Amino acid sequence: MRVALRVMEAAPRLIDPVLPRVGVLVARGTFYLIGLIIVVALVWLSLTRINVVVRADGHLAPRAEPLSLSVPQSGIISKVLIDVGSQVNAGQPLLELDSFREAAEANQDWHELEQAKAESKKADRRRRD
């Protein structure tokens, strides 16, 4: 019994009276820091959208006989409609181009047409007067 009491009496002496639980505080702080980093990373991943635009010249080489491919217009590829190695039929679309540029050009053409109509009406009014 005396040995057990001596061990219990000696145990409080091992704890620093100024910083009694530094080990627990450091462990909790590290745990909370790691949790905070994970939460911030998840929020960032859910809110951001990463677009990678790469300009590159390429060469398409089929496994069978070489084919010459041409695109009727230039633009930004928004969607690839086939998988690598898949067989395609003649006339089947392979890529989808972003229609933003065409829509902007059509809108500009429409505005130019409206402006030309307005100028034509003004010229007709001037001729009448």
C-alpha cells in the first residue's frame, strides 16, 4: 500500500505547474488545424472552376490508313463527341465547337443591319423633303 501511495504522490510532481496540459493542447490544436485545412480545401474545391485552355497543333494518326481531316471553321472546341480508338462513320461529328464567337458575330451583323436600315430611312426622308 505504501508503494502505491508513493507512486501517486510522485505523479503530481511530473506535471509542470505552469503549463499543466501542454501535450493535450498541442494535440487538440493540431487536430483542429488539420480539420480547418480540410474544410477550407473542400469549400475551395466546391466553389472554383478550373478551365484549362491549351493551344496546340496536333497530328491525328489512325491505326489503319491515314485520313485527311479538315474543319470548316476555326473555333474553340467545347466538346469531344468520340472516344479514343472508337470507329466513326463518314459524316459523323467528331467535335463540337463553342458557339460564342458565332453568336457574337451574328449579333454584330444584326446591329449593322439595323444601323443600315436606320440610315436608309434617314436618306429616304431627306430625299422626300
